[in-house]
Amino acid sequence: MVNSFNTLVISTLIACSFTGCNAAEKKTGIVKSKDPVIARADVVSDATPGLTPIVLLAANRDLIVSWDTGKGDCQPGGTIPFARSSDFGRTWSRPYMTLKSDKPLTGFSASLYKLPDGNWTSGRLLLYVLETVWQEEPNQSKPNWLSLTASRKFDSYYSFSLDDGYTFTERKILSDPVTRNDFAQGNIVELPNGDLIWPWGYWGSEPLNGFKRSTDGGLNWSPAVRAWQDPPPGYKTPLAYNETAAAVCKDGTIVAVARVDGAPDNDKKFWQIKSNDNGKTWTTPRQIEIIGGSPAMYCTPKGQLWLAYRDGGVGPGLGLAVSDDNGETWRFLYHLKDPKGEHKKLYGHIRYTDEDRKKPWRPAEGTVGYPCFAKLSDTEVYVVYHAHNKAEMGKKFPEIPFYIAGNLLRIPE
């Protein structure tokens, strides 16, 4: 895998002469960007267990992060704390707000999203809440785990904050109250025409993965419309795309990437689609070079696409890959930095083999995951993710030994 990435980079350098690069830039609007570097690694929160963080930069320039203290998969018992940083992630407050559900057998998840800075939504934040109802108390070690997860019911709600995430309006239902099977599968994306799209869908025998759309700054949302052809060409049964990330390129192209589980030979290469008409139509899904799960995407002002993800191809770690051609090709850069230093010491020597890549879970693959980007400036981006830690978190929280880490990424001048 490492050799293939090196070959790709070398081939690109040989093929792209000075004149050719300028021609490509004129055609795509992409100016060749320097790759980002890790400027700093921070412990965001380790006072509680931490999974699946979400981060944003509020209108008052505070970074706000939330995370799940539970066991994952929206199991009952978890809470969602929210904390702030007034120095761009260097230090973090104690949680200023914690959300939870008191309903029986109900898992709870909450995410805060920044809406566009148009005249009608300046400073508006959207709070998404997902309540997951289980038929009985779940336990991953029991044989009925898969049937229980398949029988879950999902209820989605949303509300707004106009004071940088301190108070919220009364919540409204967002999902189908009859089928109760649909839910958000990624973060909200603003399009060049001002519309918002939101990765959304449901699983089952006839899965749907697509996008909800808002034409009024997030106040109202249409039903989800399919974007991913499923099954794709060459497959007889659906792949059930999930965990979708999307970003708008400098020229207005939308690139979306999705995780797939249960593909033949446990193939975890990401799938990708594109749209050139603000998400009205989409290309046929295709696999890309990058292998993993829990994707997050960001496009720099110069047009370089970033893809952060739980690595299932090179070795254990939170991978960062980039594309300089609107997602036509991708190259692996590096793994993000664990601020506690344990991950590199325990797992840094592992490189996945072809045999490893046929396993449902590669060695130590699940030790990190669920990155999320927040733009600080044209040259700085903050990314959070969850990380496993044996030495400290394993002693304090043996059932859920994960904490929230942050990296400051900087684009060199």
C-alpha cells in the first residue's frame, strides 16, 4: 500500500510539467497547495470517556466540541458533554452543558452544526438530536446483538441556538415518525447556490443513502433523496453505504465519500460520488485508493481536498489523505498525532498486510476514529477525533478507555 502511494506521487510529478500544471490549474481552478503539517496535538478531554466528537467554530470565535461518554452505537446510558476553547484548541473548559435522555432503553446522541453566515442565519447553530430505541438492553457479547441493532427505532430532532450554543429553541421532529428508520449519516454541507445538504438515509433490505436538502438556511428540510446507486455496477446485492462525508471543491464540484461494511473479502475501500449541479444528480459510485471508516472531509481555499479517517489500509491510526484534483486521485499523507504519545509506541510499527485487509477488523484498527474538522482561518484547521489509551484511560474507565484528541493542522506559506 505504501509503495502504491509512492508510485502515484512519482508518476504525477513526472507527468505534470510546468506548462501542464498551469493548464490543469486553469481548467480546474485548483492552485497547487502545500500539504498540511501538524502544528500541535492537544488533549481535548480525558476527564470522562470520549467517543465520536463533533467540533465547530462559533461566531464568537470559540471552538465548541461535544462527545459521547457511552459505549458507542447509540447504546443507552451515554451523555453528551459540550466544552469550549477560547484559544483555538490549546486549552479546553470543563463541560458547560451536558445532554442526555431519561427514556428507558433509549440511546442518545447530539451534534452541533454551524449554519451558513447568510443574512438570515448569521450566528445560527443547529442542534441535532438522535434518540435510538432498543427492544431490550443491548450487550455486544451476546448472540442477539446483530438482531437487536437491526430492530432499533430512530427518532431525529433539531433545534436552533442564536447565542453561540448556550440556549436552544424548542425542538422539532426531523425523521419519518412512521417508519422511524432514517437518521443523519454525516455533517451538513453548504452549496455554492446557498442550499444546504445533509447526508441522510436508512439501512435494511432496501437501503437508501442520499441527502436531505434545505433551501432556507436550515429552517426546513426536505425528505432524503437517493444519491448513491445501490447496488452499484457489478454487484447483485446492496452495499448499504453509511458514514458519509462531503465537501465542496473550489470549482463548485461536490465530492462525497462513504464507508461500506460487509463487502466481499471485507473490502473497506471508500466509495465516492460527485455532483456538478448542486447535488441534483450524482456520478456512478466508484471505489478510491483510500481504505478505512468514519470519514471527514475539508476543502482548502486553494482547492486541496482533505480526507481524515480511521485507517484500514496502511496501519492503525487516524489517517489523513489529500487530493489535488477534486478527488480523481488520493494520496496518503500521515497519521494524526496522539497527544498522549501511547499510540505510536504501541502500534506505530504495524503495517497492514494483504491478509490483514481481508479481516473484518485489522490489528488495532479500532483504536482511533471519527474525526471532525473546524476551519480556523485560510491556513489553519482544527481536527478532533477519539483515541484509545491503555495507561491512563484504561485504569479510569476500563469499559470505555477512549479520550478526545485534537490536532492543529497548518498549511505552510
